[in-house]
Amino acid sequence: MKKTIAALAVLTAISGPLIAGETPSAPGAAVYFVNIEDGDTVKGPVKVVFGLSGMGVAPAGTEAENTGHHHLLINRAPFGEGADDTEMLEYGIYADDNHVHFGKGQTETTVDLGAGEHTLQLLLGDLNHAPHDEPVMSEVITITVE
């Protein structure tokens, strides 16, 4: 047991945090939607442009201070209120229809959303796809797709 703990300590010192959610965010950092706002009515497919201030964008796996990559949360509870959000702090942000990863450092996308109301939220992830310590996230917006 002591050898395992010592090995983990050495690995952590070499490679950074092993547990997601330990990468600090820059004070005042913010993510936001550039081209859509809460209450907008849009035609599909929906182009979404991501904005980031106070930090830089870097692909997943890039170990650089004050950087991260975007995740788009679709039709789910605001981050911090979801049933599995605590688990995502420990293991990383899920990749599914409600959690879209942009691990190559992309800053925009086009999403196919059916007609009707949809909620969107941006969440910055660290090199391990985990929210930063002090998550950098946008407000949840609701859009209507015609």
C-alpha cells in the first residue's frame, strides 16, 4: 500500500493531477456564446461560436497554464445541478449527446437540433476533460429552433 501511494505521488509530480478537477482556472476567466443569445429563435442546423476570455484554448492533453478546451452541454441541467456533476469533477466530462467535446481546440461547431426549445451551456475542460477548479462555464441559454 505504501509503495502504491509513493508511486502515485511520483507520477502526479511528473504528469500533473491524476484526479480531474484539480487544474486551477484563471481568476475572472469566462466562456460565452458569440453568435447566439438566450431567447433567440434560429434555423437549423445551428452554428455555435464559442468565446473565451481570461484563458487560452488548447487541445486536450496539452499541459499549459491557464488553458482548456470547450465542451457544449445540450438539454441538461445547468452544470453543478446535474445528478452526475460531482462524478464528472472526479473522472472528467462525459462524451454523449448531452456533452459534446471539442478536444482538438475547436472554437465553433454546427449542431443538428430538432425543432423546439433547447438549452445550451459552455463548460471549459482542462487537459484531462475535467472542469477546472473554479469551473469556467457560461450561463445556460434557451434557444428555439424553427
